[in-house]
Amino acid sequence: MNKIKVLVLLAILVVAFLLDVALGSVHIPLKDVVKVLFSADSGNDTWVYIIEKIRLPKALTAVIVGCGLSVSGLQMQTLFRNPLAGPSVLGITAGASLGVALVMLSAGSITSLYTIKELGISGSWLIIVASSLGAALIMILIVSISSSLKDNVIVLIVGVMIGNITLSVISIWQYFSSPELIKDYLLWTFGSLGGVTGGQLLILAIVVFAGLLISFLSSKLLDALLLGDNYARSMGLTVKRARILIIGSTSILAGGITAFCGPIGFIGIAVPHLARALFHTSSHRILIPACCLIGTVLMLICDLVAQLPGSQTVLPINVITALVGSPVVIWIIAGPTKLRGF
């Protein structure tokens, strides 16, 4: 039965991917999309440019983001045994936002101008580096604090509080910034899949793959932690080390994606619940690939809706993920579906 579900998800994934490449302000027939992707005879040069330079990188980014956020959300829900935990629960996303605020809300300062002009770093790369450093700083802080704490719930609370402090600092900074700078920063917070191309896409793929590999290799640790800390200790597991490993891999996934695409919400919370409901298991060796599949499909569908096929308007991806993810979470938690593992 699970094999049939996987095949159905793969079929939906292929269709959603092709539609995501084909649809947009310029409609490209599916047969021509397939021809450009798989044939040397590419045909219309304009369509080739649109597909290869704009839509294909965006669709690949959606695949990578869907996998990374879904698995990071699964790990957080397992670690804290909390169905509402997500990738941003430890303040990693807030840390990335702080790094971006440091660049965007201080534009024109001596530091920003020197970095851009003298070091030769483009604006986009500067934002990515700042976001990564901000996420890494919060990750190091959380790992340092968690090493001295025994209760996962306390770690969760500490993470939420650190995130709130970080967001408060950003809000104060916004209050004293000019409206133009605030507008640029708010546009970044909406999230975007369309700004990752070329070398950036390769780096994002490598970062997310590393995080996913760590997650999959930690499947047995996650299964043990799901049954409680005492059970994990009875199995010979060092809970603190396991916690640090899981927090580290989540930080790599959430921090890397936020750095390149901005903060994208609700995918990390909703998808793990869908995976549990669909595959009826709590085994992470099954749930991690399932989250990758479902997260990818959901992210591609959100991107399809966001670009409003046939229109010049492109909605912020965060708006669509919230519209799709929130009802899913409500349905899973309040509906008849049983949350396995909680």
C-alpha cells in the first residue's frame, strides 16, 4: 500500500514540477517544456531562456525548500514531542532575519558601503552571508544553552524566548529606520523562490543535502527520542549529544533556506502531520523520505498558486504557504485523524 502511495506522490510531483515550469505570465505548452528539458532540439529561443534561466531554477528551489523545511519541522516535532513545533521554533529563522536587518536597515552606512564596493560582494550575496551568520549565531547560542539543560521543554521555551528577543531587536531597529529601508526588509520577509539562480542554487542544494543526510542518519535517534528521554537513555543514547545533533541539522536546513529564500512558514509544521496521517507510521526512516515527497509537492503547488498563471502578478510565497498550511494543521489537529507519536 505504501508503495502505491509513493508512486502516486511521485506522479503528482512530476506533474506539479512540469506545470510550475510551464505556467506563468507567458504560457509555454507542456510538450515544449519537455522538449527544452530533455531534448537538444530546444525550439523557441525565448521559451528556452524563460525555462532555463527563470522557471527551472525556481522550480528546483521549490523542491529543495520543500524537502528541507519539511524534514526540519519533523525533527523539531519529534525532539520536543510537540505537534506545533516547526523550523522557526528555536529562533533560527529570527536569527537569520536579524542578520538581514543588519544589512538592509543599515544600508548606506560605512560598513555596508565598504563591504559592497571594496570587497566586491553583490547585494544578494551580502544578504545571504548576513542571514547565514545570524542563523549560525543563534544556533551556537541555543546549542550552548541546551548543553546544560536536561528537559527538552525548557530548551523549547528558551528557543522561543531567544526568538522573541531577536524579533524585538529587529522591531526597534525598524522603528528608527526610514520607510524605504523598512519596505525593502518587509519584502524580504515575504519569502521568494525566484531569486536563487546559478551558483546560489548549487550552494543551497549542497547545504540542504548535508542537513538531510544528517537527519536520515539520525533516524534511530529520532525514533528513540519519540518514546521519551528515559527510554532513549535506557537504549544507551546520550540525550544531550542527540539533541545537539538534531538542533544542528535543523539549523543547517532552516538557516540555509532562510538565507537564500527568506523566512517561509507553515510548510515545516503541516507536512510532518500529513506524512504521519498518510503513511500511518512513526518510523523516521519512512517519515523523512515521505516528508521530502509531500513537502516538495506542496511547495510546488504553492508556487503555482503564487504566480497566478496568465497574470503578471506574483504573490509572496509566504502568503500562499500560510493559506495552505494553516487549514492543514487545523484539520490534522482538530479533525478525526490521529496524530501518531504524540
